[in-house]
Amino acid sequence: MAIDIGTHGIGAAWSVISESNTDPSSRKIHFCDQWESQPAPTAKNLSALLLNAGGELIAWGYDARRLWLTQGVALREQGARYHHGFKMDLGVRPAAQSTGDSSADSSPEAAEPADKDRGVLRRSTATDRLTPALLTMLLREVVAVTLRQIAASGYDEEDIRWCLTCPACWSDYQKSVLRSIAVDAGLPSEDGRVLLSLEPEAAAHYARVSGVRVVGDHDGRSRDLMAPGARFMVVDCGGGTVDITAYENDADGKMIEIGRSIGDRFGSDFLNRAFEKEHLRDCLGDQDILDEIRENCPDALLNLVDQWERGKLHVALDQDENLNLLIPTAIDRRLGATVRKRLARRQNKINDSIVLTPAQIHALFDTVVPGALELIEAQLKEMDASRGENTSPDVILLVGGFSNSPYLQQAVKERFGERAQVMVPPNPDIAVLFGATHFCYDPQTRARRSRFTYGTEVNEDFETGVDPEAKRYVTSEGLVTCADRFSIFTRAGESVATDAEVMHQYVPLEESDTEVDFTIYATSDPDPRYVTDPGCDALATVTVDLKPVMRFKREERAMRLFMRFGETEIKARAELVQGGGEFATRVRFHSNY
């Protein structure tokens, strides 16, 4: 069972493990396409919640949107709030948070732009308490729907292995919060029962069996993306993010990641935010008027933004016609004579609609499309660097709801058409959902690229003339050591097999140590010497209890620290050498990166 938690929509799909479903190209995938108040059958419901003044659920999905549009005035008087587009606010910088009022589809402000180096860690010193609660509530509703569907087919909850999707640009801390959300929503906490899949990697599983065929470089014959040697980049263009991964199939047709997963906030929802916060504000000429509309008739504002949402899907790169959006009555009543005159002057005497000229449309798309193109450019360079002797053509696959945009498709083909084959698989808006189901059934990724250099903080022998005196540490036994040394487990950009586990062995520093905290660090530097070097961030702590081996000499109280980097999440475990076997460890992910 896979659940694709999108910024704009959320959906679930599942497949029965059986001999007839072994072949992914013919695998039967079931999904829910009947949601309360949906405008048409669709595989994804709206990621929306309508809550009362006490924070309790009134409705969710399209039903929440319907109630907000039809009964918004009465609901607002009762203190109700409508929330939509909140997923990407999980773990962002505090400065990027709103006051918590995300009514009228007015999502919190976007986080600050990412560093130009896509390998640089994001920093965050706090997590918004509202967003995890909203995601938990949303996920709980989808889980309930899917469990009813599976139960009706004769299966028990204990029969299910789950998979949740997450953006490639999310940090390990955000992934750990998502795991907590999953447990709070009723999913199992046992290891292996709930998998996490990067959205573009899930889409890659779908693209391989979607029927897309690539033209060969020499013979001109077409072949599918499961063929050995095939090279392709998946560009997942969703509501919140554009996420990218790139793969080359090995001799068995399994996927080897040949670039590092990258992504940023260039999804279609940010076009909507730009339309509301920039274009509408300019049209009205006064931020106070827009604030008043947002506060007093958010349902009408939602209606206007929805018109833009539908209209932008038909905008082309060579757009030469205006786009007219009818001003809802509730908003029109609040526009005074001054604003109407301003609209008429700006819009060739039209004051009952919001008119966007081709130049203004281009300006709005320029808030996200150039950034997406730069991400693709960076990944193409990674692919070029890893080509070796493989002469297979590079393929760029556009998936996700935003990939249906003619504007985006044309922009990608214009920029990269001579360097790669640009394709859009059938039904790209369900690529992540169906791909996550394939991933949960049988992951086809054999190796991934390490996003950062990962390691832990240790004390090693002090090297005079190399290590600064400030880091000299003399133990109670007289050992001269250097503090803050970076013990590397894997380096940024290294290819790591999905089933590989790296082990280092350590002994406690002091005789009196009854517990050891291994702090796990990450950096984009491939060869850091100290954990205090610029760019090194503490992202988790693994705690090991030494009390069971305190009867041994200090040097005999060895611990083995194991780390896995080939999965969607970093995993760590530890064991005590004496007494044998794995010992209970606690892993706590930090939010300071």
C-alpha cells in the first residue's frame, strides 16, 4: 500500500503480492478514485482540512473545499479555518512561518531560497507545531479510507506493508518527523512495515513500466527504460517541489543512481502564491485591500486562485493572448471606485476581471521555471560526469501534476532538447503514487549516491603540528588525543549499495563512561577533518548504554557502530562486542540543519 502525500493532493494505491503480479509491467494496481465532493473521478483527493475553532476536523479533501466555498461566511463566524498546501512547511525556518492562519488556501510563506549549492544543508532551528498535526490528521483520514477498501477485499491490516512518499530535498530530520506522523496516524512502528520513498525515485519505478520507449543512439531501435544500460533523469514536478534523480540500469536492469537527489521549492503551488501575493497586490494597488479580502472573504479569494490554477495549465511558452479571470462577487463588492479605476487603466477598460497579459504570465512562470531548469542542468552535469563508456542517450522524464503544463514542457525541450530526449509518460500526475506502489512491492534501486559526507565525532591520536592545541585532550589515563575529529562513514557523491552497511569500531574514552553518545554529522565537504569545520551539521545522536560491560577493562568495552546510507533514510545501530549481539540504541534526529 502506497500513500502519496502531495502538497496539492493525496492519494493511495495498493497491489496484492501474488505470482501474477511479479512482473511489474503487468502488475495490477488498485486505487481509490471516489472521494466525497470530487469534481470528477481522480486518483488523488485534495490535501485540505477544514477545522473548527477547537482544531477538530469538520471535513477534509474536496469536501472541505466545497464547504469552505459554499458556507465560508458562516464557518468563519464560528472560528473555522481552511488549510491547504501545508506539507512543505514541515521543518522550515521559523522566519518562513506564517501566523498559523492558512485559511482561504493562503499557505504560509515560502521558505527562504535554498543555497545556490544544492548540496548545502538547509538550516532550521525549530519546527512548526501546526504542520505535523495537520499532516497527521490528513494521513489518518486517508489511512481509514484505504483500510476500509482493503478490508472489503478480504485482507487484514496486519497483511499490509506501507510506503509513504517524501520530497527528495527533505532532510533526514524531516523524514524522521514524517515517521512520527505515520505512527500517530495509525501506521505500524515496526521496522520494515513502513517504507519511505523519494518522490522522483518512486516516479522512476512507474516510468520504467509506463510504456515510454527510448530511441537508440546508433541503431535507431526503440527500447523501454528497463533495458540494461538505459540512462534517464526523473524530474518530478509537483505542487510543492521539483525533485530530481538520475539512474543508469545495470546489466540486470536494476537502477543505479548516477546523480545525487536534488530538489527545491519550484512546484506549481508557488505559481499560485506568486499570483496571489504579487500580481493581485499589484492589480489592487494596496496590500491592505488584499489583506481585507483574505480576512473577510477567503472563499472568494480561493475561487479566484482556482481560476488561475485551471488557466495556467493551458498557458504555452509562446503565449500571445491574455488570460481573463472573473472577479467573484464577494470581492467585487469590496472594491471601491479607486480600485476599479486602477483596474480599468491597467487592463484596457476591463474592471470586472483580473487580466494577465502574456508578459505578466511569463513573469509569474519565471518565479519557478528558471529554477527548475537550473536543477535539471545540474543533474545533467552529474550524468555527464558518470557516463563512462555507456553510449545510451540521456532521457529527461517529466512527471507529476505540474509536468502537464505546456509552458514547462516547452521550456525544458527548448533548453535541453538537443542534449537529451525529453518525454512525459502517460498519466504523469499518478506517476509517484503508482511508482511508490511498485517500490513497496519490489524496490528496483540497487545503489544510490550519498547526498553528503556522513560520520561521527571521535577522539583520535593528536598530531603535533597538524591539530590545533585547542583540540588537545588528555584522558585520565594520560592518553593525548585530538577532540572533534570527523570519523567518515561515507563521502558525498559516493555510490552506496542499498543493502550495504558500514561499520566502525570504537572504545569509550574514559574509564568512568557508562554511556556513549555518537553524534552523527553531515557535510558537503568530501574530506572533513573536524566536526567543527564550516558546513558540518549535527543531524542525529545514537546513544549506547555501556553498563552491561562495565566489568570489563575500558579497552575491552568495544562498540561497533553500523550505518546504512543506501536506503531512503539514514539508519544507525550499535552493538557491544563483549556479550555479542546488537544492543538497544536510541537515535534522535536534530532539527538544526
